[in-house]
Amino acid sequence: MNIQKFFEIAKAKGIDESQLQISKNSSFSVSLFKHEIEKYEASDSQRIVACGVYKGKFGSARTEKLGPDTFEYLVEQIILSASKIEKEEEFDLFKGSEKYHKKNIYNKALSEIPAAEKVALLRELENKTYAIDERVTEVEASYEESESSSEFHNSHGLHLKEKGNSFFIGTSAVIRDGKEIKNNFDYILDSDYSKIDIDALAHKAVEGAVKKLGGESIESKKYPVVLANRVATSFIGYFLSAAIADSVQRHSSFLEGKLNTKVASSKVTIEEKPLKKNIFFSYFDDEGVATYNKPVVKKGVLATYFYNRETAKKDGVSSTGNGSWAGTKIGTSFTNVFVKPGKSSFEEMIAPIEEGVFITDIMGLGTGMNGSSGDFSCQAEGFFIKGGKIVKPVTLITLSGNLLKMFKDVKALDNETRMGFSGISCPNIYIKSMNIGGK
């Protein structure tokens, strides 16, 4: 592909500065249900996003097709897009950062394992999940693998590339005991195939479902609450979304005006580490700005907002390397987030709790969350804590509160960190008090 041809066409058409990003993705997924292949898919896709400055205005275009006329099409669309902008505002494209921290995260060994071997492993996982308990009535086992590459080029001579791959393998077990039915799901997310332990994975899925049997509601009142790590990642995601500068500048964030002030317990430290070598690593953002590791909340104090170049300019600061395409414009996002764990085990952390609730599953948080105020309400289930120990399953309850208050009420975090699908790694979190709606 002659990338230079795009810039030549753009310049000839009067586009002062231009940028081209090419993303390619290949994926393979298979799922089994009741010993049959429920889904088997392999696909390849690509996306080409171009933008530029035409007569002082920003325009963008995108396509999934690459052919002899693609560059002509993109240039014409940039001009059309820029021409529709009415407000007068200065735009420019990024010339490049002083230094980029490149790393190779692509695992060639993963890509060389035959698909047939992965399907065979999935069948073994399904069989082992069934065999653990005779009450297992349904199992859904799934494997997904993706490989992606990204190229960034602009008319200032900036050329950046990165490539990565990863897999997910999971199993869901449905347990029937009399009239009661419970299910549980567990997974592994990585790029190192050797880390797959299907025996452990099957046992976690089944044992998690068995533990839920016999659950009942509890009295409605305030309780000390422990959020399971994979539940906590959802709340962390919404909390950090309020630190996106776009929202702050639109006055729709509960973190507005709280930079360098206490927004959480001093036990809470949250860092964004895009340069940590794992499947979420990325050394440049969608504007070509070099990413860097940074504290977002440091011992409870909000240390930064997330900026792209446009929002950074409004606040008179530098971009934090969080520019991300959102439709036809550059928005803001975050990735590879780590919540600093504590030193105690889960058992040690809950030992002081006389009566509390360990929340392991939530439903409906997306519809029950007010992103502007931080108020939320969602369905939940988990386990009752009494005398510092897990004593019984709990179901048919509602968890509600406010994100800002919740994070200010964090009493402890344990040392059991887990990475979620959103790229947030988090331990189990002990909250001093939250509203539980029950019977």
C-alpha cells in the first residue's frame, strides 16, 4: 500500500494537514452447548480512518474498503466534512511526541496453535465441567481469539505501528437442585496459552454455582459491603468515566471542580498504565500522542482528568494521551487501569465484619447509573457475612448508593486482583456501609 499517495492527493486538493490510520483485526470464536458446536466463526476486518485540516476546519472520513479509489474517496469526504463545520476554530494535527515507548506484545506462539487443538481443548473443558457435579444440567463453553494491528501516519512524517493478540476462554455451568436453578461463569483472559488450566476453570464455574443454592433475601438496611473484584471493575469504570475532561467541561460530571481534592478514601489509588506489558498495552493514542503511566487517584486524591488534545487545549494543559475516535470526532477513553491492592487476604479483610454482604453479581447497572450525579441502583446477589465469615447465599436484593460516597467509604482492599474484560484490574473492595434493599 502506497501510503504516501494519500498525502499527495490530500495536499493537491488543498488539505493543509492530513492523517491516516489503518486498523486490521482477525478473530476466531467457537462455543459449545450441550456437546454441540453452537457457534463457529472466523472473520477478518479492517478500518481506515482519515482526517485533515481544510481551510482551517477539521474533517474526517472512514471506510472498510481498500481499493484503487479509496484515497480519493477519503480526501473528498474530509473536504465535505470540514465544509459542514460552521464555527470558526483553529485546528491542527499532532506533529509527534519526543519519545515513544514501543514494546512487542504479539505472541506468535498463540497464533500458531491450530484451531482444531483449541476446539478439542474446549470440548475437554465442557466435559470436565459436566463431570464435577451430577446436578450440572447445562454447560456453555466458549473460546475467542483476536489479533489486531494498527498503523498511524500523518503528513508531518509521523509513522507508528503496533500489533497484539489475545484469547478468552470461559465456561458457564447451570446447576439444578430440585426446583432451584443457579448458574455461574468463569474465564481466563490472556495471550499466553500455557496459562489455561481447564481443571481449575471448570471447578470454579461449578463450585460458584453450587454455593448460590439456597439463597434468600435479607432485611433491608445499611450493611458493610464487599464488592467482588469482577463487580468492582464495573463501578471503577463508571467512576473513571467522570474523570474524562469532555464530561467535566460539559458540566455533566460529579468530579467537576474536584481536581487535586479528596474524592475517595486514602486507601484508594488508581493508575492508568497503558505501557504495562499485557494484552491492553498501547504506546500511542488515536491522535498519535505518546501514552504514559500515571496516577488518576492517588491515596484518595484526584490527580488528573483524562484529556485528548482538544480538551487539553481548553484547560491549558497537555494531552494525557487518551485521545480515542468516537464516531466522526476524537473523544477520550482510558485503558489498562490498575487499582492498587491491599496486603490482606480476602478472609483477613472480612474478619472484622459482624454482619455484611459480599456482592458477587450485579444486573442492570448500566440502566441504573446516573453518570452526572453518580447515583445508582441495581439488582444484586452474593453472600451474607456474619462473624467475619461467609455463611449463606443472598439473592433478590438491590444495591444502591452514590459513587463518590462509595469510594470515600472504602475501608480496605484485599490482595486478590483480577483483570476484567474492560481492561480494569481490581481487588475485592470493602465498603464501610451501603444501602441494601431486601425483604
